[in-house]
Amino acid sequence: MRTTEQPVLRDIVLIGGGHSHVGVLKRFAMHPVPGVRLTLICRDTHTPYSGMLPGYVAGHYSYDEVHIDLSRLAEFAGARFYRDEAIGIDRAAQRIQCRNRPSVPYDLLSINIGSAPQVRDVPGAEDHAVPVKPIHGFNARWLALLARLENHQGPMTVAVVGAGAGGVELTLAMQHRLRKEISDRGGDPGRLSFHLFDAAAKILPTHNDKVRSRFEQVLAKRGVRVHLGAAVNQVEPGRLVTETGESFDVDEVLWVTRAGGPEWLRDTGLALDDGGFIRVRETLQTETDDNIYAAGDIANVVAHPREKAGVFAVRQGRPLADNLQRQATGRKPLPFIPQKKWLALISTGDKYAVASRGEFSVAGRLVWRWKDWIDRRFMARFNDLPEMSENAALPDTSAAQNAEEASQAISAVAMRCGGCGAKVGSTVLSRALSELRPIERDDILVGLHAPDDAAVLTVPPGKAVVHTVDFFRAFIDDPYVFGQVAANHALGDVFAMGAHAQSATAVATVPYGIESKVGDVVFQMMSGAVEVLNEAGCALVGGHTGEGRELALGFAVNGYIDPDKVMSKGGLKAGDALILTKPIGTGTLFAAHAKLKARGRWIDSALASMVKSNKQAAECLSRFGSRACTDVTGFGLLGHLVEMTRPSGVDAELSLSAIPVLPGAEETAASGILSSLQPANIRLRRGIRNQADWVRHERYPLIFDPQTAGGLLASVPAAKAEACVAELRALGYPETAIIGRVLPQGEAIEPILLKA
């Protein structure tokens, strides 16, 4: 993540990762506006490019070739990426309601979420048809459909509802792919049949007669039965019924028609058309609210109606970005008039395509190669990103809306006070913390919302007190998720000891800025943290927040434990099995993320692991007799294992191939992208007895990789190890593995022996 001395003055929030918004992100990356911060809210990290999706279905492209990595693009643009789903807009408060996180404030908002299938209008379609839209979820639905069809025995019939460009192109792409898959398995592709249905009297109604004629010939030649003037009015298991009363036995139904806006838009008060799409003016501002824009399929440019085609969403990207920038800096947005004629390129699934513009059309394999060149060039704009250098600009107040904001911005980066003068103002803190709801415990006598100078708590009789502290700077731009990870990381030490967490005191650093922006960052971050603390039964009882260049968060955590049940690092016993509950690799992955070298789904997997609490894992390990445990964090797997062998007076054997590794970690480590802490951890290689034999193994660099909110490394009696692993996996730690064994201490001074 990039940091800057420039205070945030205006927040532009983008809902959805559609074609227009990827253009906005790229435009802001190349032409940033000082004081203007972008936030992207999208439920998916990889967004498909609709122009290449039929080629992906046909088997001509890989997943990564047809998807734009929003995580990398947002990082490149200096934008915050919130992986979540918008479900509402409070226009009065200018906040976006999300499904899984606190609401997000905006100054300007843009919506580019595509359309949703209106399958509820047809009985049975919602339950028994596979919708192509929303396009963001199509890959999972397609792979599931492909698996069903590939494993189907005997004849199979596929129905596609919708004979527009999308339906025709998808039908031919699926047919090409499935015929090839069946032939490759030694089957008869002739057992596969396709039907294409539409209520209209002709296919491709928005294209010229030459294009329609070409595709009528292709469909007939390929044996696709076309049913026009046949609106589907009911879908049942294995059966489809049309308005004419005809019924057809089908194995699968794909829905490529009757798309509209999502239901939640109806509650926003924005003007919508009959299909539920947002009515916008030439500036792409909504008719209802000048601070809200819309683009792509979800927008209906009332003065210039056009069909729902990807080309228009792509073309709207630049004027949308420019108008957002103009309004954010106090200038008037400019109108954008889309072209009346556009180039359409429709493929037939077998590397043959038809091009048309107005009444002109041409077809052939050269046209497909041309389309392929255009599509790949478009994707390269968003996936082939250069590394960005830090650029700490001087304060720029052009985005300030009044003199008070400008004054706050200038003072935010002026010489700041030290000592208590570096604390965040009480108004900001009280506003941010007032909405937090930490759990209440009977043993907390004075807690967070009391006006006293310190927390007061009691300790149960016969229990020992456990203290720990952790603190680190943010490594992602989402303060809510960062808060979750920071809390999990701090709690890990308590759980690793076998203790119960009781209370936590927070220490945070937040970047300089105007009060409203600083307050929201504190609220988002602490909301994520309090959720994790509450789930762990740990009460947030106080804290301290100061100003600094980068966001950072830590906790001092108190817990208690039965003194006879401590799981310490010195409890390893020869013959025990070594168990690791989470995969490793966070250090190299986030180093790669900062260099734009990590795929977004790799970062998603890493974060999913990091927000998983170690509480249940520690309890399970204790039940299976563990007396030696530690959480794997900054010293890396090897460093923490060495820490355990020394006080235990034992050696250990570590199996490199058995170590669970996060997706992408081997690739980034092999590329030489390593954490800045890696060199310090590598010094511990002197603890490896046979390092020369394994230094070139692909897992070798990862045993030094520093972890954040890593899993638990513990020993259990060998006879109980398999049962312990099975229970840990059932508890939600699916990567848990036995990674080695504890050996009696030998004569060699190096305690660690590596093996395959």
C-alpha cells in the first residue's frame, strides 16, 4: 500500500468493478488528484471482461487471461479495495450500507454493478436455470455446469434462453467446448443437442440483416435448434415450457435474457426506469442526486438510449473519471454523448468471428484474430501494470470545499506536536468510539466507556495472569480488515499459551488529516478489531491513539490461565508429532502485493487465513494433550521451532513437503520477492543440520517467511496426532497438517533436521 503526506479531503467511492470503473481506476492512477481518495467496493477480486468470456467458455483462454485483477489495479491506483457487497445507500447521511462491514461514507459515489437476471418473473427459473448475469459470478456457475455436463451419461440437451448477441455467442461457445471435451474422452459428441429460445421474431435484433443471416447459417450448420416467438414461461426440473404450450425435455437451462437492476436500488430513492436501471444525464450523474453517478449496464442514459453492450461501458470510463475529478475539485461536470454506431465483434466459438458496424459486416478467421488482438490489448492496459514509486506530494487543498477544510489540511501536515500533543483529538475519538460495542464481562469493573484514567479488572481465584503486546503498521488499505487481522495477531499469543483472553487495550497510529476522515478510519479499524475481540470473549477496555504518517494498530492483551495447564514453548517431548494449523506465506505474498506481483485471489486466501482465530485450535490442541505451543509470527516457522527446541532440550525433524503453504507463496518466493524481515530470519539457518541438501528446495525460503496472524505450531503425542488433525480440520482449519516430529537431542549443535 502507498502512503502520502497529502491529507484526504474528498472520498470518491466506486460500487462495483465493471468495465467503466476499471477505466476510472486506471485514469486516477495515471492522473491522481491531490486530496482525493478512491475506494472500490466489490464482492469479487477478479472481474471478467465480457468480450473474452465466450472465448473462455470455448476453451481458448485461461481464467487469468479474461479477468482483471481488481486488487492489483486498486493498489496501482492508490485506491482502497473493500471486498464486500453494497446493499443500500443512505443518501441523507452519504453512506453506503455493506453486507459484511460497517457502512462506508462518501462525498461522491459511482455505481457500475452491471445487471441482474429477472428470473423471478418466470416460475421455476430461479431454481432450475443457470443465469449468466450477474457476470461477476458466472465463472463459478459455468464450472459447475461444465462438471455436470462432462459427467452426464447418455444424450444431453442444453437450452439457452435469449437469442441476442450474448445468447447466440454463448450457445456456440459452449457447444464447441463440450463437443471437444466429449471427443477427448472418447465419447460421441452427437449425443449433445442445443436449443435456443427467444420471444422475439428474430435473432440478434439489434444487428443488421447480414449479421443475422450469417449466424442463422452457422446455427443451422451446427445443429442448434432455434425457437423464435417462443417466450419461456415456466422452468421445471428437466423440462421447459413456452407460452405456445410446447414443452421440451432439457438437462440444463441457461438464462441470458430479462436482465434488470438489483432490488436494493429501489430503496435508494434514485430515479429508475421500468427495468430497474438508474436514469442518468449526459454527465453520467443520476437524475436524482448530483453526487451519485452511474455507468455501464446499470445506467440508462436517458437522452441517448443504447443497447446494453460492453463497448459503451468501456467508453464511459474516461468521461466518468474526468467528471468525478472535476466535481471533486469544484468544477462543473461535462456531458458525454456516446457514438451512434459501434464496432460489434461476435465469435462462433471455433475461432471464427463476425464484425459489424452499422450496415457493414465482415466475417472469417482473420476477424477472430483481429478480435483476439483487440481484446488482449485491452486486458494488457489493466493487468500489465508497472511498479509505482512513492510520491509524497506537498499539501494541495484544491479539493477542499471551504476554508475550514483547507486550514485543517494544511495544519495536518505542518509541524506536529510531540508527546501528548500527538494524540488524536478527543472529539474525533469520542465520535468514532461511541458506536463501538465491546462485550461486557463481570470481571471488568471499569471499561471502555467509563471516564476513568485506566481500566480495572479482577482475576478469578486460582488463575495466573497472562500479558502480551503486539503492534504493527497496516499492510493493506482496508482499515476494517486490518483491524481484524491486528486483533487476531495480538490474541494469538494468549491462545498459544492455552489461556483465556480477558481484556485488551488498543494503541493506534492514524495518518494526519481532517477530522471527518480520520474519525472514519478509526471507526472502521476499531470496528473490525472489536468484532474479533468480542468473538474471543475479550473486552476492549481502553487505548491510546496518536498521529503518524502510516496507519498502525496494536493491542496489549490480558488473559488468565490455570497454572497447571500452561502450553509453553519448552514443553516439546521426544516422539511427539508437530502440527501446524494454518498455511504459511503471508510475508512473501504481501511483499509481492506491494510490487503488484501477487494475484488478487492469493491475497484473498491470505487474508481469509489471517482473520481466522486461533482460539478453537488452541482449545483442540489442549484437549489432545499438547503442552508445547506457539503462534507462528515474525520469526517464521523455523525461528519459532528453534525457539521451542532450545528450552525443551530436544531436536526436531521438519518435512518441507508436508508444510501447508498459501496459494501463490511458492511462486512469489521463487521470484525472489521476500519480506523485509526475511534476511534477519535467514540467519537462523545455522540451526539446520543439513541445510546444504535443501537450500534449493522450493519450500526452503518459506520456512524463514515472517507471518502475520499465523497459525499455531504445537506438539501432541504421536498416537493422537491424526485424530487431532481431523478435529482441527472439522473446526475450520482445513490446511492443518502434521509437518514433522520431535527427536531426542543429539550430539550435533544444530537442532533442526530437514527432509522432503
